Amino acid sequence: MEHNAIFWIILVTLASHFAVERLSAHLTRTRLTPKVPPEFEAVCPPERYARMQAYTRDALRFSMVAASFDFLVLLGFWFAGGFAAWERIVAARLTHPIPAGLAYLGGLAAASAALSLPFEWYSTFRLDGRHGLNRTTPRTFVLDRVKGLVLAVVLGGGLLAALIAFYRWTGAFAWLWAWGFVAAVTLFLQYVAPTVLMPLFNRFWPLPEGGLRDALTALARRTGFPLREILVMDGSRRSARGNAFFTGFGSRKRIVLFDTLVEKHPTPELVAITAHEIGHHRRGHVWIGTVVGLAQTGALLYLLQAFVGHGPLFAAFGVDSPSFHVGLVLFGLLLTPAQLVLRLAGNALSRRHERQADAFAREAMDGDGTPLADALRRLAMDNLGNLTPHPLTVVLHASHPPVVERVRSLEGKTP
């Protein structure tokens, strides 16, 4: 392989990204102290806080091992000429660009999934299991992976086949055709996922009649949320963690509550959590996220067309003949800096949206932020959340503001 400028750009970028991630984990670890934050002192006993921090330490150690393994495997595969060798194997057996592309990308994806499987198993059954968070059975774990594989083959394979066809046969505007197709598939999946895809993994049932259902219906009515259904999901099938979300478009909107959430939270807290989710709808966050995501996708597809035949990119990985499917993989590595910037911007936008949804929930609760603050405290303790992440970790990874910050804001303790 040729040690050209692109080779060094990609190598330095990957190494820098790995170093920053490890620095972030180290800095977060240094902020773990036995002292419970003042916002949690009244509800979080020291022994519970010790459990929360123990889980954070174990999770950070595990992430260090997993990330180091992934980084070393990538470098080893690259330096050993793996990208070029696998391309030669595929090209010797398949000549049509679509089957060849699917085989090349599918083989890399399968190898990556196989290597990550032991880490997923350990995370589920040892890490989460040791700390009382896991409720997944081995059977459910295996079935989830099988179902995910089938969906990846059907949906991912179909999308990749279309992209290869667009870039090979539609000329200078291939990226535009591809963008339109990806946009259509994205919107279609958002429409069908709640009723077709999600039930493949979880069971849903209507929230029973009673005080909670009446309170949520009244909330939807006074906030102008076009609610069609209130459903409960069997989140306890896999985890002790709780969550809530809404799905659907137009008049088909549904509120979904994890059964773990319904079990552990009183009605005022559940109403406040639902108000937060409604806040995302009323502030247009879902559509903003969709538009921003599609804009980013369009920009990346345009750049992909510019680089997919760029000789020095292939030379940096020892690949002799440019092809779309190999270029797609190598382009992803080349764009690591841009992807990092996009992720940082996306997380910053998401944190802003979460603050706006919190403010909406407080208004919907007659100006009282206490129910949502109490719910966030309970969720953080039940989920063994980290209350003291380092600011670098927040910038790099957090789609939500730190829970202590959210509690302070809801209770009027910050400007």
C-alpha cells in the first residue's frame, strides 16, 4: 500500500479520535467521588450512589477494552492488506457490480458482527447482569440478533444494491438520485416501523383504563397533541431500565411507555415524562432531526461521488482497482473527522431540544417542574446513571444534558 497523504490523514485521524475517546473516559472516571450531588441527597442513599458509580466504573473499563480491540483489529486488517485481499477474493468470483458489492460489504459487516458478538454478550449478561439491569434471556438475545440479521440483509442489502446501481448507471447526478431514494426509504421506515418493525422485537398493549390513562388523555387534549393510542411496551423483557417515546405521523401518533416505567413511577411523574415527549412533537424536533439528517446524508452522498473513484484513496489501502463498494468503505474511514464534527453538532442540537422539551413539560404541568425532576431522579437511580460526567464526555457523546443540570433547571435553580 502507498503511504501517501491520505494514508497519513486517515491514520492520524483514527489515532487522534481513539486518544480523545480514552481521555474522555479517563476524565469522567476522575470525577467519580463518594459525595452525592446536592440535588440527589434527599432521595439517593450513599449505598445506592456507590452502586451507580460502581456500574459507571465497570462500564468505562469495558468500553476501554472493547474500543481498544476494535481499533487494533481495524489497524491490523488495514496494514495486513485485508481490504485489498477481500476485494481480490470477491472479484475472482463475482463480476457483476451489484452482487460483488453486496458480497464485499456483507462480508465485512458479517466479520464485524461476529467479532462484536462476544462483547455484546458480555455487556448484556455480565456487565448489566452483575449490576441488576439485565432481564434478557439467552433465547431473546439470540432471537434479537437473528431478527436483526434478517432485517439487515433485506433492508440494508436492498439499500446498498440501489446505491450501487445509482452510482454506476445514473451519471453525474447519481448522488441526487441516491439521496432521493434514501430520503424516501427513511420516511417510509419511520411510517411503518411502529406497526411493522417494532412489534418484531417487542410486545405492545393498550394502557388499561384508569387514572393514568385519563390523566394522559387530558394532557394530550390540553397540549393539542393528536393522540391516537397510549401503549405499554414490554421493556422489562430485556432490561430493568425505563423509557418513553412517541411514534407515528399525523393522526396516527402513539405514546409508548415501558412497562418498567409504569411499574416504578407515580402518575404525576408519568404525566410529566409524557409531557416531555409531547414537547418534542410540539416544538417540531422530530421533523427538524429528520431534515437535518437528510441534509447531512445528501452532503455525504455528494462527497462520496467525488471520492469514490479517487486513486490515492484506494492506493492508501493497497487496492489496485477502484470500485464503488470498496470506495464506500474507504470513504467512511476518510470522513472520520467530518463524521465526528457532525456527531458533535447533532448531539449539541439534541441537548438543546431536550432542554426545550423539559421547559415545555414544566409549562404543561402548570409551571411546576418538580414532577419531571423527581422522575429524572428516579430514572437516573434505577438506570444506575452517571451523575457527574466530564464536560468532554458530554460534548462527545451526550444526546441529553447531564441529569443534575436538568433537575436544577426544572426546579429553577439555574438562570
